[in-house]
Amino acid sequence: MARAGWLALAVVAAALPLTTANTYYLYLGASAALLVIVAAGLNVLVGFTGQISLGHAGFYAIGAYTAALAATRGGLPLWAATIAAIAAAAIVGSVVAAAALRVTGPYLAMVTIAFGIIVEGVLVEWVSLTGGPGGIFNIPKLPLARYDWVVAALAAVALWTTANLRRSAWGRAFLAVKGSEVAAESLGLSPYHLRIMAFTISAAFTGGAGALFAFLNGYISPDSFTLQQSILFLLALLFGGVNTIAGPVVGGLVLTLLPELLTRLADYRLILYGLLLLLSIYWLPNGVVGALTRRRPIPRPERGEGDQRGEGDQKVEHGRPAETLLALEHVTVRFGGVTALDDVTLAVPSPGITAVIGPNGAGKTTLLNVLSGYYRPAAGRVTLGGLGTVGAAPHAIARLGVARTFQTAQLFGELTVADNVAVGLAGPRLGRLLGALAGLPATRRRERFFHAESRARLTAHGLAACADAPADALAAGLRRRLEIVRALATGPRLLLLDEPAAGLTPNEVAQLDAALTTLRDGGGPAMVLVEHHMDLVMALSDQVAVLDGGRLIARGAPADVQRDPAVIEAYLGAVQA
Amino acid sequence: MFVQLVVSGLALGSMYGLVALGYHITWVTSRTMNFSQGHAVMAGAVVTYAAYVGLGWPLPAALLLMLAALALFGMLVERAAVRPFFLAGSPAWLLSTIALGIIAENVAMLSFGKDARAFPSALTRKPILLGGAGFYPQELLIPLVGLALMGLVQALYHRTRWGKRWKAVAWNAEAAGLMGINVPRAVMTAYALSALLAGVAGVLLAPILNVAPTMGTIIGLKAFAVAIIGGLASAPGIIAAGLGYGLIESFVAGYLSTGAREIVGFALVILVLVIRPGGLGGAPMTRRV
Amino acid sequence: MRRLARPFLAVLAGSTLALATLVAGVGAQSKEPVKIGLAAAVSGGSAASGEAIKRGIQIAMDEVNAKGGVLGGRKLELVIRDDEGNPAKGVTIARELVEREKATVVFGGLHTTVALAQVPVWTELKTPYMGAWAAGTNITRNGQTPNFSFRVSANDDYVDKFLSRYAVDVMKKGKPGLLLENTAWGQSNEAGLGKWLGEKKVKPVGIEKFNWNDPDMSPQLLRLKGAGADHVILVANAPEGAQVVKSRAKIGWEVPMISHWGISGGRFAELTGELSDGVVFVQTYSFFGKQNERGQALLKALREKYNVKGPEDVVAPVGTANAYDGLHLVALAIEQAGSTEGPKVREALESLKGEYKGLIKTYKQPFSAEQHDALTDADYVMVAWKGGKIVPVDVK
């Protein structure tokens, strides 16, 4: 059905130049197609990766001027000039991104605004290159009818490549970074570099559209590349609906046609325009396409799928004697005046489960954060398999084979359950970007593998029925489970679990117990388990470490620790069964 | 020329700072901002002009009207464009405030007219000449009033009950609500104050810039830049950034060229953010994991 | 992907509906009136200019319609579109006015860049353009054959010739400092002034620029002063021109200033008070002083229709004056062509018969194949501000 919709749209677009010679309509059609291309590119940055830009008119300008200069002074044919424009915009885009993407939110918005204004200023001042305020003339043009086909086809290409991207490991990686930067890092992805890539891709699309703009009008001047234009680009995407493929089409069409429908109102036009925008922001917070797309009901896992056998989970060497995988030596962590960890020394054996217990605020999560690289200790060493890890970024440590779950499950809400696992499977190995954009056979093969493998793992953990549901629709207990499946998908040597049993029903706790036991016995990764559920801890662990106020007050076999007076005093209270 | 550049730089810079404090106040209380703040600047000038010159009211009465009108404008922005999104945790307030700005500018065009009008002031009639260059007494008055107002805002924030409520909401809106603080109302008063500051800036600048529906847009934008490089959560940072930015703009235009003014100014903004991502006064952002 | 079916069809329906309304607009249009288009800045910072041009056209149109219209009783009708000062928008509305509204002739607005972007469109769509303001030289001297762009307004090249002659021959000054706005208009004049001053063996001692909405031009003036300028040639619109004059007073530099026409409108006098006294500038027309019959009628119509109290209340007067004469010339051309077909009207304009006693001057064969500007430096007047009024200045 959806395919019929796209086909109909393609027919209409192709038919337009054939049914009318009215250059006004043809011009509008071309302008709409250009806006669709820009919105599609911006979607990669805003929709997929969750960043913002109010400076993309700057890339539009770079594309337009590069193409114009290449065609007029350089004498290049139009297609070559367009490629030059895309390249120029991409290069500048990556440089700007490297600087801009160290910040987020309004700070990022400001950097992009500043970039756009600087480009505008340079266009006006650098007269010898850009022609100054008067602009560049006599840029070669295509006849309008033929031009319409060309840009409509290119708009289709833009939409198709972004759809391919969305379906690929790159697309999932972008959405992962958007959904939870922290979780993405824990799976080996580098948010900074991914954002730069998304920004560069969006800049390239916008630059290409800019070149086409120059060839549509035959004349360009700085007045077309203002902050208002950047706002219009963003508005088109947000109105249409971010993170959808149809969104840029709706946004491009409506925001090109709407002002034309209002032209008869002269003085009141902009007031009405503002009002319409305001109303659409109220009523269509997810854009038009977002509002029209309905969620499917979430299937519940069937009874009997509760026993998680953990098959298909990665196997580490089976039956090897335990040896130290991870060692902390005199690790101290301070936040301002507070000492969260004080001179902690601990060795984690592999295979085996090490539990870390203690009262709230004792530093347990801080310990996990140090192990996974999110916090940097003020003193001490951490070694993983003999390799020092202090100072390494979380994603680098993840790539060494450390996976983790979080106190509040950090799922990639906009991705499906299966795709969450697929992110774990792929980790930093995203494949070739161009392959992803073009949907090449190699990429498609990888996709089929991810599809099959993620479902296999979900089946093994009883989540198969939810595989295609969006992750943020899962119930609490299942969220934890998914997080664990995803973490295991990276094939780690060490799995860090932060209060996995918190908030679970007794039945679910039993299932968790069984799953972790199977993992340990079946040759799974070494585990560090932060927990409050004492039954679980005592039953599962090979070693228990007790933290209180940042200091390690006891360490040893579960039974010994349970009897330790210091531990009872600090944490356990009366003797437990 | 140096003295003149310093004076006009401080004048404009202090106004950027004043308007930027408006961004700061709403940001710290609600993590939202009024992207039509520039239009509030314009509204301040336009309303005062309408009463003072149009209707012939005495200046104090016109100013009171302006303060009331702008407080209302701020509350309207909050209620119509921000509250629905702030409560839902959605970033759509960015675009809705922009949309509101478009409406405000065009309403002003319809009612006030499209061309610039002069705002009469005794302090811009005769310049003070100093060594071949000159400045208006108004340009001296502006930074003084501006700094005084900024100090007043700081006092309000740190020493009054209102300020305490804002701080509570800034730290944790949910907890503040549970403690009995009317969170939406606190945010609304923050917006009212923010618009007031912008309006005052508009009136102070009107004799120098002339009153027109488009007078505020670029000021709003530069004030946003100042708020960012000062650090959105740091009022002292913003005040310093405002003065600094105004001075740098003035010197670049004076000694280099006006064309370079925006380019250099905004390049500096990017530079500051690359070096200190939280702004000059902001703490480096630590992540809670 | 299946989820998209429903939204997709909705989208398709929506855009088809939108297109349908656009198309319907064509069919619903009546055949009777002759439409004249106006593509100008109706919003934004230059909106006053668009308003002024609209008034000039409308008043002239009312006069023509009162006498029975054109082509045997067809009334003229004005259709306005906003170019927002944006060249791409200007191209869109140019096409809309011709293709959808079927305008016979389209009038232009203030922005030179918009007019330049539209030049190839008029040739492509075979519709005459009548400029009422934008003075960029290349708008009418655009190398197109056939040339569809006409203008009743200033032409920068002529203006620069006029100003240079005044500065060198009349004022007898030899060290001009140029102060120009940093736009295409400023650029056009930089070239023109360089050329015409050069013909008189004079070179500017300094060329300074400023941006729209700049509040203070004292640094530029100080630099010109330092370079030894003995007079300043200004190219600015009213708000910036006012700031220039105020800056000049601020730094206490009593240097003679001659200006392009921008400072005539937008309440320049109000913005500058007595500081504007003595600033000399070029105009195509002035509503101050003794008015001819047309001038009196025009002022009366402005008063009745738009509540304009007197000449000092006329905002952006050159737009009104130029557009007024332009419309009358267009009406005469349509009548002479005997049709609303673009090429025929164009030819009629180029070979206009008879005499039109207009507002600005008496027009006899105003256009020809080589000349698409109805006004040349021979028609310009030099005026000066004095006490909030514009008074003529001798150019001999």
C-alpha cells in the first residue's frame, strides 16, 4: 500500500511538466523538490541523530556559489559543478561539525547560527570571489520542464538514499546516539564521530540542493542565504515529521505551496503564516507524518517463554580456571568535595560473577562507571586483561570487550526491539557509508545477518514476540531483559550489571537468576553485578565486595561476607538467612 | 575616536547583556527561551513611542504602560508558546516562539507602520565632543542604567522570595511543585521579567536606533549569542560577555570595517564555544551516568 | 513501511487539493479587467517603498479608470505580491503574476537584486517590466534582445554622472569621500561614481561602506575625514542616511554632503531634525514647492485616500511619483498596442506616440530600442533639505 502511495507521487511528479507549460507551476515544483532534498538531508542530522542546525543556509550558499563559479568561471558542465558543490559543502560541513558538535542544545544552535551568518557576511565582503552583494549572473540554466524532471529524480534519489541509510547499521547507530548517548557509547559507538558524520551528510545534501538552486535561477546573491532560509529548512522538516521518510516530502511540498496560497492576502500574509505554524506546532508535535502514523499494539510475550536459556549468546572459553580479567588498584574518584570512591582495590576473575553490594550512595554505580570509562579516577589504576584503561573513552573500553547495563534501562526508544539488539551486534563495525546509502548487495547481506541473528537472540530470551515493537513501548521488566540481550550481543568478555533486579517481580527475579546462571555456566563473560537483592547475590556470586561510603569494607566468598560484622553493621542489619 | 568607540561599545554591549539576562532567567527556570526576545525589544520601543509621541502622555506614564504591556507580552509568550511544550518536555518551544515573533513583527507593521520613526530625547540632541570624535549623553546613560538594572535583577534572584522560588524550580521543577511552589506561575513570572528587560532595552536604545518594527531582530540574535558565550546559567558571565561583545564589535567596526563586524563577532562566538563548551561562566558539563 | 500507507494517501490527497486550488485560481479569474502587477517589498524593512509605489499606481489607475479604462472600457486592476526582498521569491512571484494572474505589465520595487534576478524571466515570459524604484544600471541595460525591462526612475549611471558634475563643476570640490550602503545598489554606484568622477580626473580619497540598520557611521566618517575628504557623496536609504547625518554631527565634522535619492523618504527629516539642513540630494520629483496640475491632484488624492496631510507626510515620495507616471505611460502603451499581448505592449512602449504631460515631466517618445529609461540626468533635480522641507537647488 505504501508502495502504491510512493508510485502515485512519482507519477504526479513526472506528469507535471507534461501536463502544464505554466512556468509558475513548474518553478514551484522545482522549488519544492529542492526543499525536499534539503529536508531529507537535514533529517539525517535532526531526525536520525537528534541534533539541531539553524545554519544550513550556509551550506546551501556554499553549494550554490561553488557550482556557479565552477560553471561560469571554471567552465565545468553542470553535473561536474554539482559534484564539486557537494564536495565543498561536505568538507566545510565536517570542519564545522568537528567544532560545533562538542556542544549540544542551544549552544549548538548558536554555533550553527553563527556559521550561517559568517557565510552570509563572507559572501557580501569577498567581492572578487563572490561578486559581493550583486551576486553572480548568467549561470547556465536548463529549460524549466527538463529541469523539473531532473530535480524530481534527484529528490527521489535523496529520499531513497536516506531510507537506505535508515535501514542500515549506520542509521541504527545514529538513532542509538540520539536515543541514549550513554548506552551507545557502552556498545562501542563514538557519539562525537557519528554526529560529525550525520552533520557532514546533511551538509552534502544541502550543498547539492544549493547547486541545483543556482542552475534553476541563473542568478544568485547573498539575499537568498539568510537566517530566515535556515529556519525555513528546519521548519519544513519539523512540520513534515522528523525521522520519517515521508516527512521531508510533506514538509517540502507544504512549505513551498502554503506561502503561495496566502499570496493574495498581502499585508496579512505573514501573520497568517505565523499563526498556521503555531497551530501546527500545537496539533502536530511530531509533524504531519508523525501524527498520521499510528502505533501498532505491543504483543505480550507468551507464557512459557520465560525460561531464558541464553542459547546463542556468545561463548567464552569453556571450563577454564578463573583468572583475573579486571583489576582495580587504589582507585579514588572525587566529585568536587565529595569522595565517591576511596582507595578501592579489587580483582575481578573470569569466568565468575563478582557482586558489589552496599548502602545507597556507597559508590557502587560510580565503580561501574569507572570500569566502563564514564568517570575518570583521580588516582589509581584499572587494568583490563593487563591493559590500562584509565583515560580511555567509554566507547574505546567497550570495544575492548566490556558491556554494561544501567540503573535505569537505557534503551534506544525509537528503534525496534530487534534493532536494539542489532546495534549491539554491529557495535562500531558499521560497514561502508556509501554502501549503506546506495543499498549495495554487501550491505544487504549484512542486514539479513543482523535481522536473523537479532531475532535468534531474542527468541532465546523469550522476547521474540516483541521483536518489531518500538523499544520504548516495552514493560519495565522486559526493558531490563532487552538491555541484557543487547549488551550480550556485543560478545563481551566482561558484563557489568547495574541493579538488574530492581523493580522486578519475584517471578522475573527468578528468571533473571536462571539466565545469569546459565550464562556463567555456559561459558559466558565474567560479570560484575551491583545489586540489593541479597538472595540473588548470595545465590549467584563467586565473590562479593562490599562498599560503604566509597571504601571497600569487605571482600570474599558470599558466606564469609554475610557474617562479617562490619558488613552487618553498615548494611545488612540483623543476620540474614 | 577611541573614547567614542568605548562609549558606544559599552552602550550597545550593556543592552545586549540586559536582553541576554532575559534569556538567562527563563532558561534557568524552565530550560526554555523566548526566541522572539528581539521583538520584545521592539515592542518596548513601539509601545512607549505610541504613548509618549503618539498620544502625548508624559514620559513616566508612557514607561509604566510599556512595563505593563511587556509583562503581558511575556506572559502571553509563556502561556501560548512555551507552557504546552515545557510541560511535555518537548523542544517545540523553539519554533513556536519564532512563529510568535513573526506574528508580533507583522502586527507591529500593520499598527505602527512600516517606516522608522524618531524617538525624541534630550540626551541625543547635542553630542559631547572629545578630541575629534563624539558621543551622546544617552550613550553614557545606557550602560549605567543597564548595569544598575542587571544588578537589580541579580539582587532579585538571590535575595527575594521570588528568586528563591525560581531557583527551586530551576533545580528541580518536579520537587519544587511537590513543595507547594506553583511552577507554571514561577515560569510565567520569569517570562514576564524577561520581556520587561527587553522592553527597557528597547526604550533606552530607541533614541539612538530609531523606532521601527524590524529594529529588534538583530539585537535579539546578538543578545542570544551573548547569553551563550556568557554561559546560559551564569548571570555574571552574561553581563561580562555582553559588555565584551559590544566593545569588540565597536572596535572591529571602528578600526577594521563594518563588513567585518558580524563576521568577527560570530567567529569569536564559535571560538569561545570550542574552547569552553559551557560558555565563559559556565561550568564544564559533567555527565551523570 | 506498511505504517506509511495511510499517511501517504493523506499527504497525496492534501497536495493534490493544494494544487487543485492553485489551478482553480486560474479558471476562476474573470477576463474583463486588465491586470497590472506589482512585485515589491511589502513586508520587512523596506516595506515603506512598496507602499509608496502601490499608492502611485493606484491613484493613476483610478484616474485612468475614471476616464473609461483602456481598450474600449476595460478597467485596470492592481495585483500586488510581496518579494520579501528575496530574489528567489521575486522570481516566483514574477512567474505567478504572469502565468496565473495574467498580468499585462509588472511594476517593480526597491531592491536592485530582485529586479536583476527577474530580468531573464520577463524576456522568457514576454511580459514588460516597469521599474518604479530600483536604480541599478543593469536592470534596463541588461543585454537582452528583445529587452522587456523599462523604467521610470533613477538610473544609477545617470545619477552618478549628475552627482559628479555637481560636486566637481558646481561645488568645485576635488576630494570626494564616498559613503555607500553595502548592497548591490551601493556596488552599482561605486562603479558609476568611479567612472564619472574619473572622467573629470577626480579620484575618491576614500570609499566607506555601512550595513542596513547600522546605528552609527562615525568610524567611517572619521576615516574619510582623516583621508582629507572635502565633501562626502552618500548613497543610502532614509534610516541609514539619517544615522549618517547624525554621526556627522556627533563627530563635529561640518563637511558638505551630497546624496543619491534615498534620503528623501521614510521620514528622513523627522529622524534628523535640523541636522539635515543643507544636505543636497538628487530627486526625480519633489512634492514640496509649487506643484503642477498633476502634482496638486496627486497630493489631494493622497490626502483623501491615504490620510496624507501634506508633502512632509508623503513617505518615500519618489516611489509614488515614478509609479504614477509609469502607470500612465503603460496605459497609453496598452491603448496604442490595441491589445494586452506582451510583445505588442513592449513595442508600443518603445515607440510611444504623442505627448504625455506627466507629473515629473512631459514625456515625448520616452523609450526607444536603445533607451529603456524614461528619465535621464537631464530630468533630475537637485534639492536640499531646509527646515524639514525640500527646496530646489540650482545646478548651473
